[in-house]
Amino acid sequence: MSHDHGHHKDTFITKYIFSIDHKMIAKQYLISGLLMGIIGVVLSLFFRMQLAWPEQSFEIFKIFLGERMAPGGVMRNDIYLALVTIHGTIMVFFVLTAGLSGTFSNLLIPLQIGARDMASGFMNMLSFWMFFVSCIVMIASLFVESGPASAGWTIYPPLSAIEEAIPGSGMGMTLWLVSMAIFIASSLMGSLNYIVTVINLRTEGMTMTRLPLTVWAFFVTAIIGVISFPVLFSAALLLIFDRSFGTSFYLSDIFIKGEVLHYQGGSPVLFEHLFWFLGHPEVYIVLLPALGITSEVIATNSRKPIFGYRAMIASIIAIAFLSTIVWGHHMFISGMNPFLGSVFTFTTLLIAIPSAVKAFNYITTLWKGNLQLNPGMLFSIGLVSTFITGGLTGIILGDSTLDINVHDTYFVVAHFHLVMGISALYGFFAGVYHWFPRMFGRMMNKTQGYIHFWVTAVCAYGVFFPMHFIGMAGLPRRYYTNSNFPLFDELADTNVLITVFALVGAAFQLVFFWNFFYSIFKGKKAPMNPWRSNTLEWTAPVEHMHGNWPGEIPAVHRWPYDYSKPGHDEDFVPQNVPMKDGEVELHH
């Protein structure tokens, strides 16, 4: 594999646009994910403002939403639901799935396993550009005259299946489905590429038990994606048939304005089964890469071997398996047989065990470590915090008896934003701060990183912690305003508080964006291995080159977590350093 890769001159187009180099594709995913993130967060700020100050006129609505969506600066009620729908879709799929996995799987898998590139560079490029096209189609759906898709990000039929049901069920909904179909094809190509690369292209000595936990997480995530994404594709395809070709997969006995429609024999519950068969594994498609990144960052910055390496791998695999048999806990109030509900309750509570293993192992790794509290490390510790707090409320929602009381309230919103949204975002930020020197050869500003972390951490809890209480008070989610219900009048101030935290937290993300883009061009030059880390990516030069390493690929002689090992002069021993006479491998 040591043949010369510098055999052709890259043009601007082949280097920066249609690149087949995994490092460049990782950067493309990263920048696209960040830009989609801005759109997703701005939409959430708009509907938070509507909730805090119902039916007020805002100049900013006139500017961004226009007269059609916000006549006189007052948001229309159907547009509120559309913003919630597109916000959820963008954040779950385009930012946390593609932005997180696409960036770090692409960057780290070949570099950490000692491969020249992905198994198929062309397929890798194709998967990014299909993702990019799906982003464009999703954003275009915001500008359709009949309005964007507005059946919630779960797009349950019949709302999403019949054009006359709501204004957002017209062209906007069709574009949503087209965008998701392209997105799923992109995800599947990426996932297959990651799996084949990890299995086939590991360097000499890189056994599966010497893989960094990051690679294990990306590998297992890709497997979950290949198993569950086709199911969402079939759900979307059948929905397109119902919408456009008169079939009745999800529809039966529908009345509109007193008129009976011709649909018979279908069931919207079938859609729920298909959607949530992807929907719950999707939580872990988002979370596992963030947990893998956290394992690497915490071990590196604790200057200690990760605690329970094999238990961590076992927990990743257990989470992956269990995540495919718990989808019914989203459907406890769909008329499900109580016995089946108890089965889903059991499997859901079971997933707490491998999740707890991960949390305890992180805490034990931190315990008595020589902690280097840089921004990446702080975000990783933040992830452990939100993973635990969000996970505890999952025990309530996973129990059918308790879930029925808080289903479809803000309690659910609080739970999944903490455990999936904020945790995954913290993992994303930890990864960016940690591997920025590897991507761009420069360091990000530490002080700005600290400001970004502390304000984000306080505001994230400020937004989602109070939601548990208004949810327990019964406040339903997805309501345009709660001012029609005197019962909820006393919760209005809490809604204002949540919105203020959201506005402040979002504003301080500008610190991160400034730090990120400024540092790419003007940041301090980074040393080759700034965090004194053991994994292989720090042995490759940063400059753009095909094949990652000039000459031979380094061979691997040890596991990736030899930190502070007795008998060595330094407190880290890179994987490519041969074992000394009499030295033992630690991690078994």
C-alpha cells in the first residue's frame, strides 16, 4: 500500500468541491452541519418567542418570515407548527446525524485505524453530495406557497397523508419526503463505507481490541443505520403512495367537511411502527458517536487509561441491539395491548444498564485523574452530566404506567432534548475543539472556548430543566399558544424564562462560530500532537495529501489508552511505539 499517491495535480474543484479525500469530506460535512444548525436554532428561537409572548407582533418575523407567514409581524398558527416540524427534522437528521457522524466518522475512521482513505472515495463523495442536495430540498420546502410541512417532525398520517388536511400538507410535505428519501440514501452509502473500511482496512497490528472507542462507536452506529434507515425509507415511500397514487396504507374512514373519502383498510398505527423502528435507534445513531468522542477526549485529558475498555465495547454493542427492540415505548397511548406495553417497558428499562456502565466508566476514568480542563474536556464532562440527567427522566417515560400521564407534554421535550440533543451537541463541540488542530493545523482560542462552554451549559439547563415542571403540570407540546387555557396562566412566566435562556444561549454560539472560522485562518499554529495523545491520527502530517501518511503506514503495537504507564518517560505512549521487553498490555 505504499505506492505514490501524488500522481495527479488537484484542481480547485477536485480538492475542495468534488473531493474524494476523507479529510476534506469531513470538513464539508462539518461546515454544512454547522450552517444547517444555524437555521435549525433560528427557527426554534422564532417559535420560542411566539410561546413566550403569544400573538405579539415582532419586526424580526416580518423580515424573516414575511407577510405571508407572519401578517403584520404576528406568526400564523399553522406556521408555528411548520417551524417546529422543520426545526426537529433539521436538528435530528441534518445536524446531529449527518453533521456529527459524517464529520467525525469520515475524519477519524481511516486515520485512527491506519488506512489511506475510505474503502470507496467515490461513494464517500457521493454520500456527501446527496446529503447536501437533501439539505437544499429541505430548506426549499420552507418557501413553498402553501407552506412548509407541518405535521410535526414525526409526520404522522393522516395529517401528512391528505393534502386537504392542513395547509402544510401540500407541496411542502412532498418536498419533505423527497428530501428525506435522498438523505436516507446518503446515510446508507456513508454507513456501508464506514463498515467496510473498519473491517477491511485496518493497519498491521490493529486488532479489533486495539481500536479506539471512537472507531467502535462509529462502526456500531453505521451498523444500526444500515439496519434501521431502510425502514424509514419504506415508511416514506408508502406515504408518498398514499399522497400521490390513491393507495390506503395508512388511511381509513376519513371524513373531511362531512364528506367521506374513498380510503379504506389502512392504519396510521402502521406508520408509527415503521417510523419508530428507525426513530428509537436514531437516538443512538446520534448519541453513540458523541459518546465515542467523549471516551477519547476524557481518557486523553485525564492522562489515565479509559476504565473498563471491554465493558465499554460491550455496552456500545448492547445499546445497539436493545435500541432496535424498544420502539413501542413511543406508542403507549396508541391503543397498544397492555401486555405488549409491558414487554416494551421491560426492554426499555433494560437499556439503562449499558447506559449506566458508560456513565460509571466515564466517572471512574475522571476519578483521581490529572485533569486537563480544556474546552473539549469541559464539553465531554458536560455530556456525562446531561446524559445522566436526561437518562433519569427516560426511566419515567419508558414505563407505560407513568408515561401515559406526561405523554405529549413538555416533559417529553425536556427529556429528549437533554439526553439526545444537548448531549450529542456537547459531543460535537468536544470533537471540534479536540480535533480542530488535526483538521486545520491550528489551535482554537481557549478563552473563547471557556466562555462558549459555560454560557452554553448554564443556558441549556436553563431552557430544558424548567420544561420538566411545566410538563408535569400538564402543558401540552406543539400548541401555538396556551393563553386560551386559564389552567396554564401561571406557567406563562416560566415560558418567558425558558425563552430568555434560549435567546442568550443561541447568541453565545456566535462566540464559537467566530472562534472556529477565525482560527481556521489566523489561529495559533498547532504542534503535531497538541494533546499528547496516543492514537494514530496524530502521527500523520496535517497538510492536504492523499493517503494520510507519506511512505509506510505506521504499524500498531498496543491499545490506544497507555496513559501514565509505569516504565515510560512520558505520560503517553502512542500506539505505534513497540512494546518494551517484559512490558504487558493493560486493557484485559
